[in-house]
Amino acid sequence: MSVDTRDGVSSARPGSATRTCRWRPAFFAIHSWIGIALALYAVLIGFSGAALVFENEITESSQREVCTASGPLRVGPDQVLQRVRERYASWRILSLTSPNERCGNWSAYLLRGSDARLVMVDASSGVLAGERDAREGALGWLARLHTSLFLGRLGRLLNGTAALLILALTLTGGILWWPGVARLGQAWRLERRARWPRQLWQLHGLTGIVLILFLTPMAITGAYFIWPESFVSAVGHLLPRQERLDSRRLVNTALSPLPWSALIAVARHEVPGRPLHRLQLPGAPGFPARISFREGHVDQFHNVSSVLLNPYTGEVLQTDRLRTRPAGDSLIAWFSAFHFGVFDGTRIKLLWAMLGTAMAFLGLSGALVWWNRTARRSHFPGRAPIVRILVVAFVAAAHLSGDPRIVSLSSPQTETVYALGAGNQIVGVTDVCVFPEQVVHDREVGRIQVLGTFSKPDLSRIDALHPDLILTGTGFQRDPAERLRARGYRVLHFEPHSLEEVFTGMEQIGAAIGKKQAALDMTRRYRKELAELVQRSSRAPKVRVYLEINHEGPWTVGRDSPLNDLVRDAGGINIFEDRPDGVFVTKHSEIVARNPDIILSPIWTDAKIGGIDGIIPLSQIYTRPGYDRINAVRNSRVLYYDSALVKHEGPRQILAIRKLAWLLHPDLFPNPPGTISWELGRIR
């Protein structure tokens, strides 16, 4: 192979290793233009990543005083949490980390809106030792630069696009560098007498080929942080993963939560002999708690075993042991561990810092090589096609990143978007959107903003998010929906009058967010399950049901409501199905006259017994005027039902019918797994 030493660009001659590579000019053009586009990016990401590798060490050094306990460990987690709640009443405690070799005090991570704070509590005395803003300071500045380039969602999109382009760089760079087997040994040596452009070219190539094994997995794991759902789904198709439980399973907030010390004792039976790592507090009332134990160094967050518990009963819901973790879950955990270089102590961190700096050098040296070449030549071959390739790559990445931007103001619609695998497209919700559990996590970490209450969403905050699509539901949101349409937004509003309209609404959402086929597949599956349920329930004796929506009225439903269909398909007869209404207020005397066999009263996992904001005790239903003549009261068939499950016209409607079928015919239908188990009148 001969070399044009004027600018360091190799050219193929007869007999060279690149003679048969017809596509080499195209690879060179692709590599050059992508490299120029990413030169500054490589410098910023390389240097910031090299510094962030030592984030824990820097934090430990700067906060040594607040992390040093005044004596031996005497204060337990319950005392710590009580002290933090007293001082930070308006903040939500996300997690509590146990004292360890990094920090000898308890560390509580708090959230309030988009603000985050780390609070240290002395492990010996229990006094507040100090705090810091988790998203400010030099490290916070570097973290925002590295993760979003200070551009928020757009910066994350650019990061994901850059990760895909880096993969293209590693591929084309390896092809361009390959000298052939005969000249492989010579290719690893620098020509000392060559001019600086040639030496720079060689050094750039050598650095790049050495970094291929680092940059390729680094780009893949970087893309994972932008599109985690896509990666998790792909891994789940290739490797086994542990089944994920419904987060509301067996969690009864009518009871008082157990002390954390008791929950830790239960968890230790599942993971014996390991030091306590972290307590992850429930995302919302009614959600489970997670306790994790270290299986390695404190920095190795992937080497932990965890136990999912019912915080009210201490029941173990799920155990994730490191030694028995399925391959798919292990791979996903390693994505983060590899990217941050936390899997083998200081040696790997030093190596990662050096490689990050080398990545920055690649950006600088590549830019100099390109400048030296273009300064001598007025025309650079392949410019227009490569620009088109970059544009196409960016558009493709934009599609993967979850356009359109969605604001979902109603819980059923939020559930539908997540069920379709597009939860990463949602940028704003209201306070009632707490299912699935992922939406609670996304709210806590600040990826999703809470835009006011269900009945009064904050339109100015919606304006600030510039959504492409807004989802609303029920009559309470008719006015906000119209006002948002008047502002020029695309709004889909849903007020289904039947179960079939619920399914149609899911399909409309799927078509609007680019998940049309997924929505059709989902509703097809639901209709098939519904037909099987109806066939089975049709053989059960019909029972007359009064479904109470709210005791302040009382409110109930007529035949113009999906809830009427749910009762019918579960093997019941709504005593008000002759009313051509959706939701309406009735009278107790009318209920007595219609004499239901079963009364269903709403209960929800974030309520307390008594009052308009709580659960009405069954004793109050039994003592209503004239109710002693009703069959349901005479036969003790006044039952609770999960309001959040039954009254939300979304993906869990089939599960709701199964639940109602069990409530109406417990001798014929099983209690469906993954649902709360205390509807049968145990709360008096």
C-alpha cells in the first residue's frame, strides 16, 4: 500500500490489501462526515465522562465531614425517616441508603417537583448532619452536560443519535484502518520521519482501533439510557427475565405500615449474611417496598440482591437474588455497570477515565486531519450523499426516541400509552396518574412533570412542554380539552359509553402515537379474552348488583357507561341498567326499592376510612335507612371493589371483569392474581 504523505491519506495500488474494497471511498466519506459532526461532541462527552467516573470519590472527598458519624451505629431507619420527614415535610423520600464505607451516615434521597436533595443523618446521634442539592454544583453541571448537553429532552435525543453514529464510526473506522494480514505488524508502528499530518493520521487510526472494543459497547449502553424500553423488550425476546409483578398486589393501606426494622428482618431471611444497602420507599400509598442488600462493593449497584415486600403485612412478594438472577436481567444490570465503570474497583475507573480522555483525543485529532485535508482540496467527495445519510439517521433516531411528545391528563389514557410500550413519549401527567409503577418512577426522577390536578390541569405548564398530542378523559376534562384545542393543540378526548368504545379508544391512541398495530393486537387479545369470560359467566346465575361510584350522592351508573358492561359480562345485572344515563345521582329509597343482591362500594389504595376523601365503613352502608330490607344486607353481601382497577377505562378492563366475576360468583371464578385481596367486607 502506498501513501500520499502530503495529507496522510492512503491510496490503493495493485496488490494492496484494499484493492478489492470497492466501497472504501464510501466508507471514508461516511467516516469523515460523521466524525466531523461528532468531533466537538466526542470532546465534551469524553472529558465529562472521564470526570464522572470518579463521581463517588469526589463526593466522598468533598463531604467527608457530613459523612463521618459521631460514634457507632445506634440509630435505625425508622428514626432516620421520622427525623427527615419532620424537617422536610413537603419533600418525598425516594430512598434511604445504609451507612457504608463511602459514607458512615444514613443518606436519604429526596424529591420535590424537579428538585432533588441528598440529606445525611448521623448514624449515631440521629441529628441532621448535612445536605446538598443533588443536581447542582460542579458534578451536577457535568452530569447535565453528559446526559443531556443542557438541552433537556432534545439533548437526550442528540445523545442517542450520537451513540448510533458512533457505532457507524467504529465500523467504518475499523474497515478503513485494516491494512491486510501481510502489513498488520507494520500498521501498529508510527513513522517517525513522516510529516506531522501523516503522524497525526496514524495516531488517530491507532487510537481508534484500540478504542473499538471500548466505544462499541459504550455506544450501545449509551443508547440504552435513551431508549430503555426498546432495549429491555429486545433483551426479553432473546434471554429469560424474571416476571414482573403487578405493583399493587396484596398491598392494603387500610392497615398501618410495619416498621422498617421489621421489614428488614423479613428480608434478611431471604438474603442472609449480606449487608443492608438501600431501602426504596413505596412510590405511592398502596405500592410495595423494596429492600436491597450488597453483594459487592458499595459502588457496584448492579451487584445487589433485593426483596419486594408488602409494607403493611410483611409478605414477601418477590426476591431477586444475584446468584439466581436470569440472564436477561443480569445483562440489563450490566448495561449501567459497564457504562459507569463500577464493576472492578479503582483499576477499571482509571482505565475508563483514560479511555474517555482518548475519546476526546479522537475528536480533536479527527478534526485536525479533516481540516488538513479540506484545506488542500476544494472538493470533498461524497459530501451531499453523506449529509443525506446523517439527516436520515437523525430522523430515524427521532422516531425511536418517542415522538410525538405526549401530555396525558387522564389515568386510563396514561395506562394505555405505557401498555403500548410508548411510556417514554409521555412528558406530562396529572396527579391521578400513578399506574403502572413506571409512571411513578418517571415522575420521581423528573422525567415526567406533574401538571396539576385531574380536574384542574395547569395549562401554562402544558404550554411550556410544547406537546404534540394531549390525551384527556371524562366530563371533568371537557372544558380543559376545548381550551387546549383553542390554543392549537391536537387533543384526543375520551368519554366511552361502552366497553367496545374503550377498546376503540385504545386503538385511536395507538394510531395517534405510531403504535397502531400494537394497539390492534392488544384489543384483539382483549376481545378474545372477553368472549371466553362472557361464555363462562353466562352459565352462572344472574345476581342483581348496585354499583356505587361515590357515597356522596350516592352516585351510580346506568346503561350508558362501560361499568354497566363490566357488571353484565361478569355475570351480574345492574339494577339501574334501565336508566339511559352514564353516571348519575340516585336516592337511597330507589336503591331499596330495586333490592340488589349485592352492593359494591368503592375503595382505593391511597384512601383512609371515613370522610369524603376516604372509604365509607361498611357499617354505615348496613345502617342506611331501609337497607335492612335489601337482600345484599340481609345476606351480608356488601363488598368493596378496587376503584382504581374497575373504574379506569383502560388496559386493565379484562382484569376488572375477572375481579368482578370473583366478587359476584366466588364459587365459580378464582380471585385473579396481581390484585388486592381484601374486598370481601373485612374492613368494618
